[in-house]
Amino acid sequence: MAEALAGRASGHRTLMRLHREAIYRFVHSYTGHEADALDVTQECFVAAFLALARYDAQRPFRGWLLRIALNKCHDWARRRTVRRLFTFAAPLDEAAALADTGTPDPEAALLSRQEVARIEAAIAALPGTLKDPLLLCTLEGLSQDAAAQVLGISRKAVETRIYRARQKLSQRLEG
């Protein structure tokens, strides 16, 4: 942290190495698209490094990064909504339809990809107030207290929102 605060590239590299997988995993769960997740993850680290002087060392660094990532995900969702209003082009997702030649059973692989896509779509369709605590606790493994701190809400609110998110996911996936 001291090296990064001093503006040394080695400090930035170390912080990225320690946290990029967790941030990418969280962002990818939010966006559902690999390319978008890479872009948003990069935006998150750029914003974090620019704001590093404002980081409160009394709080967990990963929680601070996850809050920035969550804000960047919300920005991404707003931009995506605006783009959809002005364009009629469908997103380029043809790569997901390509067969995986390393898989012995292409039909099973296709079904598996379709099921993962169905689950990701169901999660993406959740309102942000339900999706955020669900992803922070289940995907990132944060405690409900830590998620409450990242989101700026009570622990009980996190618990309730996770419960409601799971109910909505069950309804969507069964239907």
C-alpha cells in the first residue's frame, strides 16, 4: 500500500495481483459478459488508484475496492440502458455458441453453457438492491456484516435482501 501511495508501479502491480481475480469475478457476475467485465474491472482499478489517497486504512482494502467495483457496475448498467435506447444492434455473443472442441460430449457442454447462461441471466435480471448483497456474500464470500459496510446498509437489510434474491431466483429458474 505504501508503495502504491508513493506512486510506484510495483505497489500498483502488487495490489492488482492480490485483488484482480476477486474484483473480476464480482464484476463478471454482475455484467454477465467477459469483455464488459474486463472493461469494468479495469475502470475499477483506475478509479481506485486515482482515489488511493482517500482510502481509509482502518477499513479492509478489498471491501473498499468492491464498493468501487459496485459503483462501476451501476455506471455500466446505466450506460448499457442508454445505449440500448439508441441502438437496435444486438450484442455480439456468437462466441458463446461455438462448440468447445476439447469437450468429449458437445451436447452436454452446450446444455451446461445454456444452464449457466440461464442462471446468469436470472441473476442479472434481479434489481440491484437484491443482486448486490447476493453477489457480495455468495460470490465474494463476504460476511453479511462486511457486505453491509460495503453497501452502507444494516446487516439485517443484507440478510433480508439475500433471502428475497434467492426467492426471486428460485421463481425465475423454476418458471
